[in-house]
Amino acid sequence: MCGIAGLYYPAMARPVDPARIVQMSDALTHRGPDGSGVWTTAGVGLGHRRLAIIDLEGGVQPMATPDQGVVVTYNGEIYNFKEVRAELEKLGARFLTDSDTEVLLHGWRAWGPSMLDRLNGMFAFALYDSDRRSLFLARDRFGVKPLHYAELSDGAVAFASELKGLLAHPLFRRAPDFRAVEDYMGLGYVPDDASMLQGVKKLPAGHFLLLERGKPVPEPVRWFDLDFSKRASGKQKDLEAELVDLMRQAVRARMIADVPLGAFLSGGVDSSAVVALMAEASKAAVKTCTIGFDESGYDESSHARLIAERFATSHRTRTVAADDYALIDTLVAAFDEPFADASALPTYRVCELAREKVTVALSGDGADEAFAGYRRYKFFAGEERVRNLFPEDMRTRLFGTLGRLYPKADWAPRMFRAKTTLLALAENGEFAYPKAVGVTTPALRQQLYSDAARKALGGHTAEQRYTDTMRRAPARDGLDRAQYADIQHWLPGDILTKVDRTSMAVSLEAREPLLDYRLVQFAATLPPELRIKAGQGKWLMKKALEPYLPRDILYRPKMGFVTPISAWFRKALAEDAAALAGSKLLASTGWFDLSVVEKLAADHKSGRAEHGRTLWQLLMLERSLARLFA
């Protein structure tokens, strides 16, 4: 895995100082500690930091064709590069290395932008074509690898894997965008269609951007979309067999590496399935690692140990304290923008543990979004069934009235939070689901913001992008639309950002076989009753894996990396929460009513209310702002 950065002048071929490219690339050294490279010509400069994985000697970047006509800087892996290479060789291409990078050079000359359809992998790359005087930026289907870009005051378009690569350029101007703060407070992350800094854009997942000399910077072009509108037919056993075969192909493709390789093993269904298929394909013991917690309520290490013993893996476990909040500043530095998914703390720790023995680790990420594994899908599907029983006007009046009368109990387990459910049933699904997936509610955000901040938003809300996406989704029912929206927003903005930044922070390449696009496309065709059945998410996937995994792994309640942030703000971090109300930095923004922040911290500490996640958001926001505007 690598870090890329560069400059391109679309208006005219201005000289590019190689030292400037080095400066931007060196900000990404953690992504590529094994080497660096710079290539410049009039009007363009490409930089690269390398984490060597395949063809350790020949895969040096930026890589050019012998005539220097096409040059690429690339972050990622093309898992089917040998098949694509064979196709190109039949067309007359001559390869000088065994690297997957070279496939991009010859693929561009043979097919142009349509080469993306042939690639199975995770990637973000910049490719310069001297004949066309163009720069082609592209990102993989689901946004596993990131790519930021911005237009600078001298007319250049700067790009980099991470925001810190842009920040390293002296002409980059740092001005905050409060709309992104609203997005962050609503969703818990800054989504891919927003940025904390004005002028910064993120190339969306499944999109490319073609910059051409003499033309204005265009909008990105979508080259991939997922279709939930089709339905698979066939017997259940046949679908199970097809599912396992696709998983097997995906895992084996991601086991190709010229460096030590292993897997994260949480003891959940997804990582256990990946390890089972790795063990099936490997002659040697699979290297696995697990993070355990010193409090049983958060610890899954015994389940991971069961899988490790079943498949005779070379397994390591490290126990960390459940109050392991010492990483806060490390995470702030890794993410650049505020990021409030507290599971980033244990994710960082497991990446750190893996890196001690391997350079590449396979994870189980992606299956929950593809196969409907989150509990919120089960609840939403149930709500949709109820919505369909009533005419809209009657439903709105009936459940709206009941919801307003029912007492508020946000502190209670979800099954007792009838007020939330009743109010959700009063709304259409495309309005209700975005609130279910959010963090700080719209009502609480309105209380938190100052009058000036509310006015500055001009009606913009974090949830609107979800509503718009669900409305235009290629889908048949509400569950389809919810999953589609999560794959467009939650997956790249939260899950994949978390894995990319924490793994790259320790120079580890993480690979997600359950996000193989063929597997996800198959999952999107499954009828809803094969995704959620008898209260079980990922139903067909679990049935298909019964020959591989124990039932108490397959059917135990989903846990995931749970972090006790609410407890922290009542004990160890209580003073930090209270200090937010007196933060000079937050006060200087003019965004928040700090008297409301003070009340949130006090009510939470006393147990009168539950505001742990919102306080965590505010803490991470303050720390991130301190770094961004230092």
C-alpha cells in the first residue's frame, strides 16, 4: 500500500518544482516507508511513497512507459492483474516488470477510462498521458482507498491520498466549512461529499476525474454503481454454493503477496469466515491476531481463540484496557478530519499488533453492508412492513400522535425506546432511516448550534444526502434503499476510512475480501428474506457457512469493537467533557452555544441523561481543529 500526491496545471504547462512534490509526498511517509519517487515535467508532478507488497524490486513508482508517454502514481492492489496482463499481452503490450502497477499503463493505452471495468481491486491512482496532456484520477468501486484534491491559488490542482498531503503545500489556504461540521455531528464522520476545509474535494467511490489541458476542472464521472433492483432466482442450496465460491475466489485473490500475510480475527462471523477460507487455501498456518479487553463485557477473544484452534492458525492475542483512551491524539493525527467512531481505538491496536509479524492483513469488513448484518437493518425492515400496512396520511397522524405522547427514554435499551420507533413510523423510510444511522439527533444539534451557525447552514442537514440517495437508489424496497445508501455513504466515510487510516498509520496493508465487487453484486440481488430471516441478518451467508463455522459463532449476538465512551465521560474523561464548555478554540469558531455543551456534560456525568457519543464527537472535533488550524 502506498501514498500518492501531485500537482497538475490545467490552464497552462507551468514548471513544477520537484521539491514541492517531495514535500507533499513526505507528509504521507507512514503510508509508504519502503521508498519514494518523484516524476515531473512541464505542467505536472507526481509523487509516491511506497509500501512494497508485489514485485519488491520492479514495482518502483512513479512508473512510466519506456517512451515516458504515460506515467502513473498508484495506491492499492489489482487482484486480477495477471488476467488483465495476459489480455494486454495478446494485444501486443510488452511488460518490463511483474508489478500490478504496469497493468495501468498498458491498460490506459489499450482502453482508456474503460479499463476500470476490467480491474478487480482497491485503488486510487493518478495517470498522466503526455499525448493527451491529461491527468486521469480514479478511485475503486467502494472507496477502499482515498483520494483528496483541491484547486490552489496559482491554478494548480493538487491531489493526495490524505488531507495532510494537501496541507503540506504552502499555497493551500485553511478555511473551515461549517456545513461539514453539521455533517460530522449528524453522522459521526465527514462524508466523502464534504470536507472540513473549504475547497477540498474527495473523489467519490466508483468515480474518475479526467483533467485536460486548456479545459476547466470538470465534475467527477461515475464509472460504477451497485444495482439492488434485480433479484436472483434459484434454489437456496445453489445460492449458498455460489456465495461460498465467490467468497473463496475473493479470499484467494487477496492472498497474493511477496511479503508476510495474515488476518484480523475478532471471533465474529465475517473475520472467522475469511480465516476459514484462508486456512483452506494455505499450506502453512495462517497468521491471525486478536485484541482482547480486560473487561468481559467488551471482550471477544475467547471466540477468536475458538476459531484459531479450529483452523490451527498461528494466533496472537493482546489484551488492552477497556479505558484505552491514550490513543486519542494519535487518532486525531491519523484521520486529519474529526472522526467519532470510537471503534477506531481498538482497530488501531489490532493493526499495530498485526504489523509486528505481517505487512498485509485480511479483514472481514463489508459483509454487514452487503448482506444486511447490522441490527438497524432488522429494525428498519420491520418498520417498513408496518408502514406498508397503513395509508400515509393515517400512519402519519396515528404514529405521530402516539410518538408525541410517549415519554422520552433515550437511556433505555432500544426495545423500550418506543417514542423513537413511533416517531420513525410516522415518517417515510427515506426520512426515518438517516436518523437511525446518525449520532447526534437533529433536535440536539439545533440546541447545540449558535444562532449564527444555524443561519449559516441555510437549511443544510447531514441527513439530506441519505434521503436523496435512498430516493434515487436502483432498488425495489426499503431494505434495498437503506443498504444502498450505507454503501454510498457509511461504508466509505466511516468503515473504510477507519480501516485505511488506522492500518496506514502503522504501515500495514489491510485487504477486504468481502468487498470483492462480484460478491457484493451477488449480495445485492438476494431477495430480502434471504438477507434477513427469523431475526437473523446475513441469513443466507450464515447458512452457507454452517459447514465451516460453529453455530455459536454464526448465530451469537453481534458485538463488534465496543468502546465504553459513556463510562469514560462519567469518570476518567469527565473533566475533559466539562472543559469543552470553556474551550477557547470552540468559542472562537462561534459555532456552538457553550452553555448547552456545559449542560450536556453535567447531565451526562450525573446520569440524568446519555450524551456520551455527542461529547465524544465534540472532543474529537476540538482536537482535530487544533491540528488543522495550528
